[in-house]
Amino acid sequence: MVHRRSSGEVRPYVRSSKPRFNWTVELKLLFEEAMALLGGTRKATPKQIRELMKCPHIQLSHIKSRLQMCRIRLEEKERRPGNNFSLDFFS
């Protein structure tokens, strides 16, 4: 998606100085367990997930982003006809 200003200019890309956060297999499992305990993607909130994961180094923004990704994947799977629901959308 290209962001254009009212004058038609394209906004320059500015790379963040922060290193990218990588979800390890262990963190993914903790996230999945927290989601399951909280009732899935529709009921879980980022703050609740962070509390259950007990990982103080994870920022709330990381959890929000992953939760959003899981919700989008779930919606896509539900829209596909003939697809059975599975929990592989957490990966």
C-alpha cells in the first residue's frame, strides 16, 4: 500500500531503529496456550495474553500484532467453503 500525501507525493519509507522481534517456538507455544485458556482469538485480549505468558520482555505491541494476525487467518479460514477448522493458524 502506498501512502500518498494530498500533493500526490509518496511518503518516504523510514526503517525503524529497533531490531525486529522474533517469535521463538517456545514463545509461540506460550501464546497458543494463553489463547486457548482465554477462549480463542475472539475472546482473548493482548493484556490477558501477556499476563498468562509471563514474559516481561515481550511488548504489548508484539502481542497485539500476533493476535491480529491470528484473527485474520481465522477469518480467512472461515470464509473458505469446505474447510475444516484447525488450530494451525497460530504458526
